[in-house]
Amino acid sequence: MLEDKGPMTSLKKKLYQLIIGRLDGDQLSVPSYREKISGLAVKGIGGFIVFGGDSDEVQYFISEIQSISDISLFIASDVERGVGQQLRGSTLFPCQMAISAAIDKSNPADVAILRDAVMALADEAINIGINMLLIPVLDVNSNPDNPIICTRAFSDNPESVAWFGAHYIDILESSGLISCAKHFPGHGDTSADSHILLPVIDKPYTDLINTDIMPFKEAIDKGVGSIMVGHLSVSAIDERPASLSGKIITDLLRGELGFKGLILTDALNMHALKDAGTVSVKCLKAGADILLHPIDPDMTVNEMISAVESGEIGEEQVDAAVYRILRAKARLTKTEKSTIDYRGHEQLSFHISEKSVSLLKDTPGLFPLREKSQVCVIFAGDVEMYNTSPLKKHFEMCMPLQEIVQRAPSFIPTLVSGCVTFIFAIFTSVSAWKGSSGISEHEKDMIFDLMKKAENSIVISFGSPYVLRHFREADILIAAYESTEQAQKAVLRCLEGELDFRGRIPVRINL
């Protein structure tokens, strides 16, 4: 067991325990930055959330700051797609929606693949020193235009989300780690990114309970160690952001649902709360235990000291949060670092990508593609994602959609006459501060116009599968869920007939 290395005597030290600050792995080569992070560890900060860096360097530094901290640190990280999502040298796994597409819940062999993938993720986290994994995402993605959840969700079906979430929680918790269900009470039915502004969910309470909150109830029953509360307004419960709402955190999550584990806020540097005043104080008053990623941990502690001294926050509430934190830290298991089979994990990740590719619409006779010289690949969406696409090496004629438009109008008939099949490869992503998970109306119109002129048309989504609903007239529609090189190579194998399309689309797409 991880044991406390010293008593917690001062209010300031208690308040530092409530904070998980940012640890930027790419800054560890800067001595002043290392000194700053080490100073926070000495002050008694509760932990850090890791972003970026090289696996070996981050692993060494985590060991270093753990050794100087009087109380063991939470080392958290957003590793929804594996530790490789954050750290170079670790394995990048497919997103949750791709995993859901690849895994047949009724097939024991597929369930074993799922468990192997989560176990691989857990082993790599343990090896680095990460002990609080901010997964699984339990949002039910019922809004096709959701800019921040989308493929991060398993499905738009609450039962499916709960099933996958339960497997993640079971494996992570039994590995001696803390799992984290997010983003309570459900971020799946929003059309706004809470990194940018406050999303509002306006649906009846019964719908919330039966759909959005249902996977969290299952997670609590399964023994999830922590729950992250989102920055979103749920009008049926409270107009205030959930992370500032006592009705949602204390009354619903603690009271009605009976959750006894740790409650984290979503990152406090997000703009959804930019007009909320002293958010740290309001989150704590609402019932949160841990303040995640405040912009300035020292300033946050000073704000809370003032709130306690003024009587706005009772010290008994601070003590209750600290008790839950220390209880969680006491049960973290010290695990000896083992040899990690990174090559095996990479192969497993690729296998899941291959199993996830989903055929939404087929036209007999077009597969497999035989005459590559008669195929033209048109790239659309995020330029950075297709600049080095393996599709460019595979097909002779590839060009960005914008390049076609910039050429003379006479070029389009020439292009169409020289190609029998047009492949429209659409690259999208879900990321903080981006504000969209789709493509522009202008790009949709251009693709649609070219589709009408083409003899055969194939539309492939490397990212959000929902973009396919705009191109129902295409001969073939394919969802790959991600823009990674391994996802693109998996699609190529399917196009060539080397692989069958084995993925099952986990969300409803109206065609």
C-alpha cells in the first residue's frame, strides 16, 4: 500500500491535497520548470495530470517527485486512446468508438481482445507511474454534431456504453489503479465544446436518468474509483454548471446515486467557467473533492484559505474531501515494473483498427478495387491529418479538395473523364478548443457536386462517422473512426479485398 509519509497538520497543506495540477512532460528539460513542479510536490499538492513528453523521461520524473512528496501523489492522465495518446514511446490504441465497432459483445473471443487491450493500457500506465486513469468516457453520444465527445464515446446506446465502461473499470480497479467515469451527468447530447463555452442540456429529467446518467449508475455499482463532473448546464436539475452545482454533485451523485468515491471537476482552465468567479471555492462548496487543472495552484489555495477563514467553506468540508483522497491513495497498489511488450501491444492495436472498419453502404461489384490507375482520391477536412497519408503512396492520383477548386473550371471535366472511381477521404478529429467534429458546409457542397459527376463514388470518414450522413447518395460509405496511419492502412486492406469489413457501426446514422 502507498502510505502517507507525514502528518497533515496545516489548513494550507490540506487544501493543496485537493488539487491536481498540470505536468507538461515536454517542459521537463527546463530546469526552472522541474523546480516549479517539485516545489508543488513539497508543498503537498494532491497530484498532477500528465500531458505530453517522452515515456522514459516522464517515468523518471514521476519517480523523483513521488520520492520528495510527504503524501503520495495522484498521477492522472487522459489516456482514452492508450498511454501513447500522451507520451511518446507508448502505445496508441483506437478511440472508444472504434473499439466499440470492433468488439462484438456476444463473442467471447472479442471480449478477450477488449480485456487484453485495457490490460495493456493499464500495464503501460503502471510502468510510467500513472495511477489515476481518466477513463472511461461514459457519455452517451446522442448528438451527431457533438464537437467534443463524438468518437470518444463508445456509442449512442446507454446499455452499450455501460457494458464497455464496466469492463474498463473492472480491469483498471483490479490492477490497483483508480478509474474515472466522465463527464457526469453526461456530455453526449451537447453541440458545444465546454473548453470554449458552457453547453446547455435541455431534456426532461426522466430522459437524463434513463439515458445519460444510466452508465454512471452502472459504473458506481461496478466500483469506479472516481467520477469527473462536467462543465455543462443541465436545466432539468440546475441552471448552474454541473461542476458548481450542489444539486448535481451532493444531492444527486452523492445522495441519490450513493457514490462514495472521489469526485473530480473537469479541468478548471476551460472557458465554460470563465464568468463564474472563484470557481475553486464554488466547486468545493458544491461537493467536489478534487480541483483538476486549475491555472495557478498556488492562487487557488489562497482563494480557498480566504473562503475558509471567512466562513464561506467549513473546514469540516475540507477534512471530508481530504479523508476521501487519503483513503483512495491508501488503496493504490505498489506494482513492480515489469517488462512491457510494446510490440505486442502495437500489433493488438492494429488488429482492433482492422476489426473496426465499418461498411455502412455497399454497391455490389465495386470491391475489391482493381484498376488503381482509374481511381482518384480527394482529400477533405483537416489538412495536417492527410499530408502524410499512406493513401498517397497507394494511389497514383491524389489531391486535396481545395486544389481542385483553385484550378480552372475546365479541370473538373478532365479529372472526371480520367477517373472511374472517386474516393473522398474525409479527415476530422475531436479535440479540445476545436469547436467542431465535422467539415464545413462549403466542403460538403464541393464533395456533393463532384460525387454527382463521378461514375462511382466512395466516401470514407477517417474520424466522425456522422459526416457520412451528408453523402447518402454515394455508392459506398465507410467509417474508420480515426485518422491514424494504422486506420488508413486497415481501410486500404479492406478496399483491396485483403480484409472483410468487420466493424459494426455503434451509432445511428440516418442514410
